[in-house]
Amino acid sequence: MRFVSFEYQGKASYGLWKDENNWLQVPAAFAAQYPDLKSVIAAGQLDALEAATVQSGAPVKASDARFLPVIANPGKVFCVGLNYKTHVAEMKRADSEHPAIFTRFADSLSAHGAPLPKPAATQRFDFEGELAVIIGKGGRNISQADAWDHIAGYACFNDGTARDWQRHTHQWTPGKNFPATGPLGPFMATRKAIPDVNQLTLESRLNGQVMQHASVADLIFTLPVIIEYLSGFTNLSPGDVIATGTPGGVGDKREPPVYMNAGDVIEVEITGLGTLRNVVANAGI
């Protein structure tokens, strides 16, 4: 099943994704108990959401609504760097024994279809198509064997990056946290809907030109390894988002470099997870 978060008639809501143009809004009685998708995940009620919405959800046209990040209010947003061999090679970095982890702030996320603001402070605004994991059941010290049971679902993610700010020091945080530079969506597909992530293909396109193309099976650190590692030092909570890394082909390492500018269309498509599409706009600040 696939779930979407959106704003409709001036209010934040969520529901079932039927296709890109047609959704079913969660019934009011269900939403009164669970105000957003994160709260449904935390309560372990995704199956109940599906049943209630199929039975009595109201149709919503996408043209009458505005997408929200599929998880609009994550407690934590983790990102894994250098997690495809092709990206490690183009960045000229050595292999690592452990995942390279950095974080994003929740307000750095944005939605499918929203303008992707190019910060005025950068001339090197880059794309990074990624598979995002949404945590379902929280925990600490989660074993690799148990990790799959802690996943609620998956979504597309674009880790929009100000490369110059990323490289001010060895810490990447500044380049990864300009407001609304990390689109997440367009929907979340449940783990049941995606039985084998290794069968997924990720592709990023800039103005229709393929820039990145890879199999998720090429991840260096698999999803269970990432979850085990993260939960070894912090609590994972329902609705937390893990961006699992980008493959080779980023604009910064092309000859000549290719960066996103106002008017560009950037798309991240993953098998079974739809196409995350945004038009770049100048942020003004």
C-alpha cells in the first residue's frame, strides 16, 4: 500500500495514494485519533488506516491539494554518505569500516512538486537521488536480523546539496541543511509493497537527462547494517527518516561540473516508489 501526505482545503491531511492524480483522504474519525502519518506509524496502525480509508475515505484530486513531505515531522533525519562504490570512486575517498553518517534538520525537507530553492549563498547546488527508509518500530541496539521488522516503508529522496558549504570543513552539516532543499516523496510505499529492495533501480534526471542510474543492491552498507549501526548509538523512533546514500553521477564530479539552477527540473525515480519531481527556483536568501 502507498500513503501520501498533503494539504487540502487549508489543512494538513493524509491518505491513500491511488495514482498521481487521485487519492483517498483519511476519514475524519480516524484522523481525529491519528493526526498525521507519523502518528499512524507510531501506533502500528497502517493496516487499519488502509481499511478505514478504503471503506470511507473521500476522493481528493491532486490538483486540488498540495503535497507535503510524506513524513512532515520526523524526529530525526539521518543520511548515509559514500554508500555506493561509484560515488566513493568519483569522490576519491577510501573505503570505510563503518557507515558515514550525517544529519538533516526537519525543516530542510520539502515535498514533491514544491519549488526546490537554490540558496543564494551557493553557486554549486547539486542533486543526490536516494532511497529513503521510514522507521516503523523504534528501538535501540537493533540486530541486523531484526532490522526489517523496524521498517515502515520507503520513499524517494533528493539530498539537495550546497557543495561549497559542504566543504567548508570536514563536517558536512552546513551544505546539507539549507531550508527545504531535501524533497521527500511523493508517497511512502510500505515494506509489504516492496518485498525486496535489492530489486529496485534508482535513476536521477536533470531536465530529462539521466545523471544517476544504479541498483539499490549496490549499496555498500545494507539497510540492516545501517539500522544496526544507527541504533547502536541513538534511539530510532517511528517516523524517523534514513536517506541511504547516493550513487555515482553527481553534478559536482562531472567534467565540466553540472549544477542545478533556477528553472531546472530534477527528478528522482525508484522502482515502485514513483517519481519525485521538483523545479528549481532561486531562494532569495
